[in-house]
Amino acid sequence: VSGGEDEIQQLQKALLDYLDENTETDASLVFSRKFYIAQWFRDTTMETEKAIKSQKDEESSEGTHHAKDVETTGQIMHRAESRKKFLRSIIKTAPSQFSTLKMNSDTVDYEDACLIVRYLASMRPFAQSFDIYLTQ
């Protein structure tokens, strides 16, 4: 995985598919699925707010407004909206219908699901700054 938005969405979808397939054996996976969707939606909102705020701070420190900054803000908003649209489409899909929307014919097993969770967790801000906390 190269770490792009499309790859992350594919991993998220694969993880949600795994959780949906195994809800019959473990009822807590229904909660886990809803939790992940809500957390990813919240993360998208928070990342967008932080990016826009940092741009406004840079803009006020420079004292001038550049067209490049507006374009970057538009790109941030577009990326956030595409992520939210993806998550809304998953929310609107009933869990039983979700397995019919598989992107790959491959099924994800438990070890793959654990690996996906670790990778997605490593992309979160706290995990990325954990080394800084340890060194301090």
C-alpha cells in the first residue's frame, strides 16, 4: 500500500467487510464496525479543521492572501468531502448488503484484519507522534 487516499479507503472497506462477515460468530463486531465508521468520519472532520486553521494562521502571519492558499483549501475540502461521501455510502448500506459490494474477490482473514487495523492505527496522529513523546 502506498498510503494514498484510495488505498486507505480500500483497506477500510476490506476491514468493514471482514467485520460484517463475522458478525454471526461475534455480536460485538457490529459495534466495532459502527465505531470504526464513526471514528474515521470524526478523524476526517478534525483533520480538515486543523488543516484549514493552520492555513489561516500561516495566512495571517504573512499578511497577504495568495491564490495558491485558496486552491489548497479547496483541495482539502474536496478530499474531506470525498472521504465523507465514501463513509456515508457505507453507513447507508445495510451490513448484510455490504458483503455484496466487495471490491476484491479475496476475503480477509483474522490475521489480515489485524494487520489492516495496525496499519490504519499507525496513520492516526497519536501513533505518528508517539516517538516524539517517548524521546521527550
